[in-house]
Amino acid sequence: MQKMSPSKKREALSFYLLISPWLLVFFALGLLPLLWGLYLACTNYTGFNFNQLHWVGLSNFSTVFHDDDAISSLFRTIILSIVIVPLSTAIGFLLAVLLNNKIKGLPFFRTVFYLPSVFPVIAAGLMWQVMYGRQDGVINIILGYLGIHPINWMGYNLAQTSLVLMMLWGSGGALMIYLAGLKNVPQSLYESAAIDGAGSFQKFWKITIPLTTPVIFYNVIMGIIGSLQMFAQPMLLTPGASWNTVPLQPIYLYVVNAWIQIFTNNRYSYGLALLWVLFIVVFILSLIVFFTSRYWVYYESGEE
Amino acid sequence: MVNQKSRLNRVVLYIVVIVLAAIFAFPALWTFGNSLNDVYATVSLLPSSVHLSNYKLAVTLIPFMDYLWSSIIISGLTVVLTTVSSAVVAYGFARFRAPGKSFFFILIISTMMVPPLVTQIPTYIFFNKIGLTNTYLPWFFWGIGGNAFFIFLYRQFFLTLPKELDESARIDGCSSLGILWRILMPISIPIVVTVAVMSFQSSWGDYLTPYMFLDSTKWNLATALLGSSYTLPNNPTIILKPVIDAAAVLLTIPTIFAFFFGQKYLVEGIVTTGLKG
């Protein structure tokens, strides 16, 4: 190993001192709990029996794969993500494209589209309860004026649709980033494309979208990670929502199940195994998106 | 002819944008409208008369002020500590060379993939075991540790600042932290405000960690409002919906204020950093 000069050593020491707040907390409240959780997932921990813990190996994990609640909620959650993430990406992007047309009142519209995405999840859920109520919900009142009978938005058949609509309300979350990305596309590209006879659709498809794919990529990854962890939204779409609510089966999602196993059924070790499986699923899905990104994400040459 | 066509296009564009804006604004506006309605009124699209009484009930039927206080402590701790600490860590990554640096940077970025509950539940079990639950200590520690995404944002921004700034300050005898505090932070205001606003909004709306780490009397507002009992005091089966709406509005207002406070910088902060992912 090369010997470091004193000034290089000092620089390295400064680096580690500066990142030490993150590093220490990462070890103490990140890595250690992560591994300890994995250990507890391999025991019979129920929340009370610290003195009689025994090692049960991977049996909690094999239970996960034989537990219909876990597996069906996992697939349900993944399918909902596959619906929500592309739709909300597309809506967010189209909103940005619309607003990028030198529109008057841009700050106003930007605010209207963006704000719902930063509302506290609980508040947003309470607002959608107002929308979806069966007898006194706004949507049904409006439908009533049109002579349509009340629809049970939070019932078995429509709960998933209602959940998707509610999630799409937050589509404006990436609006600012998309707007910035669109502004960053050099005007000269459009001009030379126009000279070559490209129509506006072609310009959009061949220039606008490719140049904003890095931003889209980031939002797709974050969208997947976020939507696989939906928790409060399905709870709030259950009439009389509270901390003890069990959502209807169509919106009985993976993290909801893990939460109920831990805090309602005291199956701590099993719940931790469930969460570790989620971690692995998130990791694999992110890797897939990441490795496919070289085929669809455009990077300027010279930039990593 | 061309002019006419483009004028028509603009009219259609405005109609589409206005209709979409109306749809996006509708749930919040209607909740606000309903919160002003008479508590016993049948639901209608416009309140029959304006009442502030629902807001009074919203803050008196449950220990609202206690919850609010808890929200303020949690968000206050988180915003101040995270905003400062993330900048310090990012400064290390942006300006210093050291063996292992790229490893730790990749490590920070990959922590964004870990579902928070995977670490929070064992942390909760541990804190519970040593009797440290029902304090605000966890938020203190999490705040000190900074936030992976914010560290990334700061780093990207610091990398765009010329190194000569640091060097001339160092010649004048400024320490590393002094350079960060006196030179880099003041010119990084857009990103500082962006980070502060984002960490406020996420901590204000957080409900999972307060549920785990605090007793129900110490819950923050968001946690308490999931399943709060806004019912008639003498008849718990009657749910006072306009009062719940008022509470939802009250929970939302600080996040709207934070947005307007930071709006100018939010756009600028995102423009300069958000694109180089």
C-alpha cells in the first residue's frame, strides 16, 4: 500500500470527521438495527420473551412464502405499484409539458398541481374520505345530480381504483423537477429539428423525452420504493379508519400485513422476516430498473 | 391561417390546464368548504352558512394542543439538525479526498433503498428494552445522522461552487467548518431552504415513528388524527365529519405555509441540483 503524505492524511482525517455524524448514526441506528432485526427474524421473538429467545433458523422466512396473506398481499402491492408508478410519472410529466408552453399564471398552476403531493398523508386520506363517502361523499353527490346511484367507492369492487386515484393526486410531486428538466433542453435542438422537418409530436418523442429520462429514472425508482410501502392510504380508505383498522382484502397491502402481524398479533420475529423480504424485493426491483436504465436513460457523453 | 390555428391551440391548452387544476384543487377545496359548514347540516356542495365552530371543536374535543406541541418538537428537531448535519456530511464528500470515499458515497445512496421500517422496528424494540421510548431522543439521533437524499442534494450543489472560494478563505485562516458555515452555506441558500422545507414536510406528516416511539398522549398531530374520536361527547356513535375536515385542514396548513415560504428557492434549488442525478 502506498504511504500517504501528512497533508493527504490530514485531508482524509477531515473527511472522516465531517462525515462522522452520518457514519455513527448509520452504524448505531441503521446497520446495527438492520442486522439485529435479521437476527430477531430468525428467532421466536414475540415482544416479551427476551429471556427465552431461541434460534429458529429460516423458518419464519419459509413461513412467509407459505403464508397466503403475505404472498397475495405482496403481489397485490406489486401490481398496484405497476399501475401507480407509470401513471403518476406520465401525469406528472404531461402536467409539466402543458405548463412549459409559456402559460400565463404558471406559478399559480404549478402550486395547484404540486401542493397535494406535500400534504400530510393522513390529511390527504381524510380529504379523500370526504370524496369517497357512500351516502354523503362528494363524488356520489355530484353523481346524484346526474341521476346516477351512489357508488360504494370504498367497497370491495372499487377500493383498488379509489386507492389508485388517491395516489395519483400526488402526481405533481415531481413537477418542479420535470419543469426544470424541460427548460434544460437546449432550444437549438428544437430549431435544428424543425429545419429537418420534424413535427411537434416527433420533437416531443425524439428530443424532449430522451433528454429528460435521467429525471424520469430517478422518479421511477423512488416511486417504486415508496409505493411498495403504502400503509396509511389503505387504512384511510376503510370507513372508520383508525390505528386498529384492517383494510378490505383488495387493499390489504404488504406493509399493512407486516404491521398487523407485529403490533396486533405480536408476531415480531415473523413481521421482521416479512419486512426483510420486502427489503429484498425492493432491492431486486431497483436493480432491474437500474440495469435496464442503460437502454432507456440518456446520459450526455462524458457524464457518468 | 397558421395564426388562427395556433390561437385555437392555446385556447384548448388553457381549457385543459384549467380543468386539470380544478380537479387537483377539488378535494382540498371541498374539505375546506365542508369544514365551514354547520356541524349538523346535510352535506352539500357549498356550505349553507359559514361557521368557524368546527375549528373550535377540532381543537377542544381532543387534546389538540398537546399533539400540536409534539409535532412542533419533532419537526423542529428534525429540520434544524438534518439541515445542518446533512450539509456538514455533504461538505466532506464534495471537498475532501480520502480512501474509501466513493464506497461511503455509494453506501449513503443505497440506504435510500432500505424501507425505513426494516431499521425502525428493531430500533424501537431496542429503545423499548432500555426504557428510552416516549422521549424525543430518536428524532435527535436521526436528525444528527442527516438524510441520504439531502446529503446528495447538498453535495451536488457544493460541487458546482468554485474551489477557489474555499482556498482564499483558507489562506485567510478559516477552518474547514468555518469555510462551510461562512462561505458555502450563505451562497447555498436555495438548497438550504429546499432541504429545510422538504424535511419539515416529511417530518410534519410522519405518523409511523411517533406511533412506535411515543405514548398516545405524546403523539404528534398526524398520528393522532388517524382515528381520532371526533364524536359527540355524549354520544360516541355520532361522528362529527365537518370537525374532522377542520382538523385535516389544520394539519395541512403548515405544509402549505412551508411551501410558500420556500417556493422561490425550492424551484431554484431543484433546478441547480435535481438534474445531475
